[in-house]
Amino acid sequence: MLRIIDANLNRLNEGLRLLEDVARFLLNDAALSTKLKSLRHELSEDNLPLRKALLSARDASGDVAALASEDMKREDIPAIVAANARRVTESLRVLEELAKLPDSKLDPSRFKHARFAVYTIERELMGKVLRREKRIHGLYVIIDRETLGDRDEVETCKQAIRGGAKGIQLRDKGSSKREILTSARRLQEVCTQHNVLFSVNDHLDVALGAGVDCLHLGQNDLITSDARRLIPIDMLLGCSTDNIDEALQAEKEGADYVSLGSIYPTKTKKDAVLVGLKQLRKVRQATTLPIVAIGGINADNIREVLKAGANAIAVISAVLGADDMEKATYELSSIVEDQMKEDKT
């Protein structure tokens, strides 16, 4: 029995350490890495007599399963997270069962509580890893129905993608839910074909019905934390903000990014709060979330917005108001890509 306990304690610690390192170094998530570190320390066996007994019983060179096993390749980071979370929970279950034996000096409830804690942590960690792969960067074109007029939204989407847009967002304040859902499904299909991120504004039910990549909420929409709980773990969640407090609240409630604006005066949104570059710099210093800058951004001022700390740029009029939308998108996206390359050097 000692060999079984020893092997599973080792698996447990190794698996937790890997999950902790993913949270710490890959996600830069202080809260999640602290949870995993605390759990690892709580489960470390500090009973010296038992530790000596476990080490005395250890026979790694004589473990027939270890000698016969072959290294398995993992496809990606999510696969690694899944495998190690499974390793941790399986080890906890084994330890829990062995702790129930009459001669055991282990507490089964300790391992049971830890097992359920890992179930919750795994969901949070896996969700963040999956969403991390949908990186917020580059130029985003917002297809605003009012600005678009009677032009075809799918053709507009295709022109923006051909021009280099990394994301497309549907903004429709006037149509029925059924019409918005139909549009969202059509646009999601196009974006999926071209590996471009697609998001919808405001409507949780539309996001779920269309299976979009991202739901974007305003300050008067569903509370961010409620949306985070209701959407799939791999769906991105964004939140519109115009100050530091709103950005920090969005981060606390589970947003994956914040949009900040209006950076400059804009005719697209008449009641928009003018934020400016100074506020953008302050928000950049305050939050670790990616920032999507929006509002009055064009080819003349886009570089200074990026230099102020924006990770991505969202535009409406600069593309939808152009005679050649593909060319306008290309011009803007090229500036964004050039600036990002310059920032890396």
C-alpha cells in the first residue's frame, strides 16, 4: 500500500506543479497560480515518519508499468492541461480510497475536498488557456448595421478580411433578435473559414445561438460575471469601458479584454464619452487585460493610439465609410502590423 500512496503523491505534486506553472508563466494569472500553489502545499505530506516509510518502500527501477510505458506526445497546451488535471484528480481519488482503510493514518476528507477543488480549478484554467489562443490583436472591423445601410454584410465582411482584418464584430441596434441571429450565423461561418475572430454585441442569446467566438457587452448590458458563468468556457468575453474603474471591474468579473473609447470624437456614436490618449495610457498601466481602442481612429492617428498602449484597434467609419473597403482595411491593418513589429524591435 505504501508504494501506491507514494506513487500517487508524486503524481499529484507533479501534476499540480505543471498546472501552477501554466497559470503563472503562460497566463500570468496571479490568482489562479496562487490557488494551485496553496493546494499543492496543503497536500504535501509533511509527516516525517510516513515520509520515511514511503521512501523506504519506493522502487522506481522495479516499477513494471514505468519500464514498459512509452512517452505520449501532446497536441497542444490544452491537451497538457487536460492530461495533468486528470492525473491530479485520479491520484486524489486513489489516495482518498486508501485513506479509508482501517490502518491508514491519512484523512480521506482532505483528498476529497481537494479533488472537488481541482474540478473547479480545471474548468477555470482550461477556459483561460483556450481563450488565450484566440489572441486579441490587429485591426477589428465593426459591421454596424446603421452605418452599413443597404450594403451586404457578408460581402463587407469578406472585403475586410481580404484587407487584413483580424476580427469582425456585428453591431446591430435596430434589427429583431431573429434577424441579428441570422446575420451572426452567416458572418460566423465566413470568419471561421478564414480563421478570423467574430464577435457580436450585447446579446447573450444570439452569441449562444450562433456559436460565436466572442460576446461583447456594454456597461448597461448583462453583468460581466453572469455572462462569464453562462457562456462556453472557450468563448471570449469583452466589455466596453471609458475609465480605469470600469476596466478594473471588467477584469475582476472575468472579461478577457476591454474596449476603451471613444479615443477621438466620432460621429458613429453620438453619446460617446471622449477618453483620449492620456486616459488610454492610464488604463494600460492599471490592467493586464488586452485593450481594444475605438472611436475616431483613422490612418492619420492610428500609430499614436498603438504607441499609447492599445493591443488592437476597432474601426467603423474608417472602413465602412470608404469607397473601397478592402483597400481601406488593408491600409489600416498594414499600419497596425508595421507598428507592432516596430514595438517588438
